[in-house]
Amino acid sequence: MSKKDFHVTRRPDGDWQAKREKADRASFVRHTQTDAHDAAIPAAKRDRVEIVTHRPTGPIRDSDSYGNDPNPPKDTKH
């Protein structure tokens, strides 16, 4: 099975979506970026993938790994 991370991006209508890589439709659509990210967490944990959060303009802002990361980050944000 190939890894299909979630990407949290802004939609043209202003809402935020959590969408799997190469998917046609969003898995979750919420009014805020935080809500879209939080909605994707249970699925990311279940499938052991990452959630990649983008800025409203598109560049990656952050990523959170919910799988078996062989090199876990040493940050203290979580």
C-alpha cells in the first residue's frame, strides 16, 4: 500500500479541507484550518500517515506524523 498523507489546504470558497494525496474529493471540509486538521487526526492515526498543513497561499507550514517515524522529531510542540 502506498502512503497517502492528508493535506490541509484552503478551498476557493474560503473553507479548509483535509484531502488525501491524489484524491479527487476532500475527506473533511471545515470552516477553520484547525478544525480540518483535527478532523483528519483519527484517520491519520489509523492509517499511520502524516498530516501536512499548508498556508492559505499554498506553501507547507507544518507536518505531523502519526505513523512509525524512524527519525522522530525532537521538537516539543506536541
